[in-house]
Amino acid sequence: MNRKLLAVLGGALVGVGAVYTYRLLADRYASEGGPPDVLAAALAEASSLLNDIKGGMAEREDQLRVALGLDSGGPARAMDSQSARELLDDPARWRAR
């Protein structure tokens, strides 16, 4: 009985959260004079974010390939040994400096 009650309460909480989020987005776009279709606008923002992430990932992959010596950097993409070592030690740049 307790598990069923917990499942019902969890589902209700998720449903209320989804409705609340949708209303916040709808109010935001209505006040900004944005597109009337909130879902289309949210998808456009998500698409823009994904494109930015993909571009950053491609740039980082190029840097790593040059640092590992898989691609010839050429004079324009040459990397000194200290920069290459830092890049290989922390490829995601997540560590605190």
C-alpha cells in the first residue's frame, strides 16, 4: 500500500511540475512577444544549444588530435609542448585551476 501511495504522489508531483514549467514558459514568451507556440520556441532554443555544443565538441576534438599528433597541425595549428601537455592532462578542462 505504501509503495502505491508513493507512486501516485510521485506521479502527481511530476505532473504538477510539468504544468508549472509549461505555464512559466508560456508566460515568458507571451511577455517577450515571442512565438505563440511555446513548444516550437523551446525546441528552437534547445536546437541552438545543441548546435553550440556540437561546435565546441568539434573544436575540442581538433585540438586533441593535434596535441596527440594524429593530425599535422601545420604552422597555423602548431601547439607548443606545454599547451599539449595541459590539454592531454585535462582534456575536458573541468579541473580547477
